[in-house]
Amino acid sequence: MATTDTPKPETKFDAEAFAMNVARAMESGGKALAAYLKPRESGEVQDRPPAELAEVVKTFTSVAEYWLSDTSRSSDLQAKLAKDYLDLWGSAARRMAGQEAQPAIAPSPRDKRFADPEWKSNQFFDFVMQLYLLTTKWAQELVRDAEGLDPHTRRKAEFYVQQVTNALSPSNFVLTNPEVLRETVASSGENLARGLTMLAEDIAAGKGMLKIRQSNPDNLVVGVNMATTPGKVIYQNEMMQLIQYSPTTEKVLRTPLLIVPPWINKFYILDLKPEKSYIKWCVDQGITVFVISWVNPDKRLGNKSWEDYMKEGPLTAMDVIEKVTGEMKVHTAGYCVGGTMLATTLAWLAEKRRQRVSSATFFAAQVDFTHAGDLLVFVDEEQIAALELDMKTAGVLEGSKMAMAFNMLRSNDLIWSYVVSNYLKGQQPSAFDLLHWNSDATRMTQANHSYYLRNCYLENRLSTGTMVLDNTLLDLSKVKVPVYNLATREDHIAPADSVLYGSQFFGGPVKYVLSGSGHIAGVVNPPASNKYQYWTNDNIKDANIAQWMRGAMEHKGSWWPDWREWLGGLDPEEVPARAVGSEAFPPIEDAPGSYVRVRA
């Protein structure tokens, strides 16, 4: 029997419903304003011009001085922009007359902002888009062609221009975004009412600052839906809890694994949902896994330094692991800044001639900061001094500030796409464990963060052999343990070139591996997903990433099995699976522990 689908009835614009939704939106707008003003009226928030504003003005002034210092130069600049606008106007006029006309400029095929077909089919939206793209291109060329700028000022100017132009994109406004306009008409403005309700809620959640929701928190609870790999906290101090995970195999590698995660974020990026969990995968591969879960510090811990983190973190963890397992050495792995901490710890141990480590694995971690990428925009003496002044008062750097800095590196994807989706389209974001983790920010102690910025980003002391820690001069060339150094191809935080260049400073054998995707997805890439790929090439001397890639071999899928094979090749001896904890270190609480549950 044949059946026919009943066509969906067309949604008609309802003027009365639109008026009601506009009223609801205005009411929610008032609540958003109240949520913004309340902490300022009570004194919880002190509004001051952001220190970054002075940097923006100073940087743009340097660019403007070049163009305005010569009359002919500034005239040529204006003429070029005027010509581009005239070309656009001519193209638009021919289209209106029904003629074929090539666009004056086209967006990148990868630019999701202008993916909707109406950006090209509708002459108004096409004109607005091209006007924006031409102006953006002109602004970028202002910086590119300005002579006499030092590299740091040019980098800052390029970054600030990108932020300003991203913010002014026509896709970010109701009347110049075809998708939002269609949704507004189809829903009679209900999208705007929902969006402004979410805006008010997000300002209230941020205590007077907009805290953009990137994920729906429903069904994303640490210890319930994420970070569920069975284990116990077997030790804790002021700085960390040490978790040991329960074995799932009869035998395990004799040498246990200690993971040092970043304290800028929480450790459960390596233990998201079970099918994505690197920690669970390691346990299932017959490895005794220990993980540091850093404290989310408050002002009381503000003077805890890099040295304190090292001694009360990985060094203490190694002592506990030895007493629990009887093994004097551990395999180690460090992620991002946790990897930088691990590298300094290895150099400190080498200088002290203490043999505690069998191998070191680094996930998207830097030991040299020459090629540290866009984060260098935020690093110079003036900016660090201003940040130190703020941190001295609070004792800590609020995690939201660091999270915003990371989000700005990919502002179209991590800021403006959510502004449009949440507040203009009124769409609740999906429940995505990775983005939920991304928004679960942590604070950083002022002493530790200041040391990190100055010694690593500003002065690059670790690779040059001038970093002093615990009255000890660190030398990475004395680190002789085998190293597995993982970089990710699209990393904006620890660029692949930076990680590759840093590989040459270790004194032992280094296996450099490049994974597809970025800082998170390139690391958290379980084999079962069969996603991405990785490349290997034993030549790491005197090569940049482009040269290295020319001689590299591509492998489909996850790098995890390659790492496991490398680890087993170093020390294949197995022992019966170990119980969690010991008589001296009985379990304190179930994993993932209480420290990770403290929210900023």
C-alpha cells in the first residue's frame, strides 16, 4: 500500500505573538541589565577600564603613526579602500540589473559564518558580507604593510584586528544575519525571547560578567557521567589529591604511570565519558595509573609557587607511589602546562642525581617558547606587571580570565558562534562533555602563574638553561630518560613547531609524534573512534614542521596504541595487578575525589 508524507504546514508570522515575544525579550533584557548592575552596586565588582584596552590603543597607535606620518601614504591607503568599495558597488549594480557579476571578494570555504546559501543568493546579504570582508582585508593589510613595527607589536596588532573584525561580523547581528532573520519570522520572535532569557541567566551565573554557556550541563556531572573510571584517592595535601585507579587486567606493567595534568584546567579531560577516557584505556591496557588532581586554589594559597607545585605535586606523588607499589621509578606523562612542570621536575631530579623516572610523555606541552604562538600576544613586561598587580590583590587569577584568553584564540568558534546560537537564535547548546569541561575553569595562584609567565613565555629560561628552581639551575640536556613528545597539527596553544623545536633540548632519545586535529581533540582521540591520524619521523634535528612533514609517515587513527607499544618496549616486565592503596595509604574517597568538584 502506497503512502504519502503529509507536508508540514508553513509557519506564518503572527504579529500578536511577535509583540508578546518582543515584550518578553525586553523584560529579559531588563533582568540581564539588573544582573550586570547588582554586583557593581554592592561593591562585589569594581569596574575599571581593562588593562588590555591600553595595550590595544597603544598598539593601534603604532600602526596609525606609520600611515599618518606621510600624506601620500595615507592618500594611497584611502584610495585603495575607495577602489575596492567602488568595485563592490559596480558588481552589486550589475547584479541588480540582472547581469552576471563576479563577486569583489568571497569568504573562505571554511568560514562557517557565511555558510548559509542566502549570503550569496540574496543581494542585500551578499553586499553586506562582501563589504565586511573587504573592510576586514583592508584592516589586516594595514598591519601587514606597516613598516618599522617590531615583531611583538605586529603580532599584537594582527591579533587585535582579528578580534575587532570578528566581533563586527554581520553574522553577529539580527538584521544582517539571514538565518537569524528567518528564525525570527518563523517563530514570531520567540527565538529572541529565549535568547535574552539565557543572556540574563548567563550574566547572573557570571556574577555580573557574561559567562557564555558552551554546553548544556544536563547529564554532565563529574563522577556521574564523566570522570567515572573506578579508583580511589589514596593521598592528599594542600595542593593535590593523588588518585590510583582500579586494575581491570590480571597482570600490569611493573612500572606504574603518573599523569601530571595542567592546573589551568581539571584533570578529567583525560577521563571524560568512558568511551573517550584515556585513563580508562590505559587501565584496560594493563597499566597501573596514578593521576594528580590539583586543588582549585583560593587566596589562602596565593603564595604557593612553582617550586611548591613541584614538591607537593609530582615529587610527593612519586614518593607515595613508591611506598604503595614498591617501585622506585615511574613512567610519567604531562599535559600542556603539566608537561612543562614535568620537564622542570625531570631537570631538577637530574641535577640532584635522583633516578625516579623511567620515561616521560608530553601531550601538547612546551619546554621552549620561541614559537609559542598567539598566546605571546598577552606576554610582555607591561602586561605581566599589570596582571601581577591584579593577582596580588586577589591572590589568584580567576579561571574565567584564562578561559577567555584561550577562547579568544579561536573567537569565531568559541565565542561568537555561541553568541549567535544562544542569544540570537535562542538555541540551548547540546550536552557536550568536552565543552562542559572547557567551561569548568580553575583559579591559579599568583606566585605560580607569575613564575610561569616570566620564566617560560617572557624570558624562555627552561630551554636556555637559565631557569632557577629551588636554588637549582635546570639543564634539560641532563634529562636522559626516553621521551615521547606528542604535538597536534592545529594547536593554537602549544603549536606543533614549538613542540618540535623543544624536542632537541632533551639529552636522551626523543620520539616526536604529530597528531591530527588540535590541542584537545588531537590528544583525546580514542582508537575506537577511528578519527584523525598521526605522523612519525625520527629526524627532529634542524627541522621546522614543514620540513619534518616531508619525511614523515602517516598512520590512520589514534596515536594511543603507538604510545602503548613504545611504553611496553621500554619496560615490558609485568606483575600481578595491584590493589588500590596500601596499609600506609588507605583509600580516602572514591575517584574522582573532592578537589575536582570545586568550581570557580
